[in-house]
Amino acid sequence: MGRVPTLLVEHAGLVPAALLLVVLGCAGAGWVARARPRALRRLTGLALVPVLGLTLAPDDRGRVHARCEVAFALPSPGSVELLANVALFVPVAVFAVLLLRRPLPVVAVGSLLSAGIEGVQALATGLGRSCTTNDWAMNTLGAVLGVVAGVAVLRVGRVAPEG
């Protein structure tokens, strides 16, 4: 994936700042597109591309048999993979809540999408992917953060005059 993921792994302290930039960047893009349903549909669709690509593409690390585990760990500032799983679902949730204006269904669908991805990873062992409840929990947390950011944009948009 290139330089940015390597940079974040080498400097794990930057991960929270990167997550904050994802949230703020999506909120900013959502602010600009908030009154344009077509743009919000496109942004939501584009945000799904990395979700599906990064979670369902075959793993190139040579694992033949994926494993699944039940685990739960709280993210910490240096936990690159956990926070990356959070960040992955933020854009989809921000744009979806701005489009649909229904926060709870967006969180529910985000959580179900993540559970479905983990299920595919468990069943399609040829992908070489590992499934874990931790990924599902962090993806769901990302959906919640995205919804919170989207709702904030909606609320600020109601107060601020249209320009």
C-alpha cells in the first residue's frame, strides 16, 4: 500500500492524529456535499471501495488457512491495526448519515456489514484472511464515530446560514 501505512507503522504515535484527520476530512467533505444527495451517494459508494477492497482482497502474506478468533482489545494510541479498523468505517458512516439522516440505522448497517465481512473471511479460507470479533468491534466503533461526525455536520448546518 505504499509509504503512508509504513510511516504509520514506524511512527505509531501518529495514528490517532491520522484518525482525527480522517474524521475531520470526511466531516469537511460532508459539509460541502450536505445538500447534494447525488454527491453524497457517490461519496458513500466511493467510501465503500476501500472497506471491501481492504477486507475481502486476498491476503498477500502467503497464509493458506485463515483463522478466526474471539478477542477484544481497546484501541490505544499506538495500536495501528485497531485504529485503522476504526478509520475504515468512518467515511462510509459520515456520508451515509448525511444522505439518509437516520443515525441509528447507519450504525446498525455498518455493524452488520462488518459482521458480514468477518463471516466471508471465515468461510472463504482461500482469501487467507483472519476474522476476529475485534475487527468487527473496531469497525462498529468507526461507524459510531462517523455517525457522530455526520450528525454534528447536520446540526451545525441547521444553525449556520446557507451560503
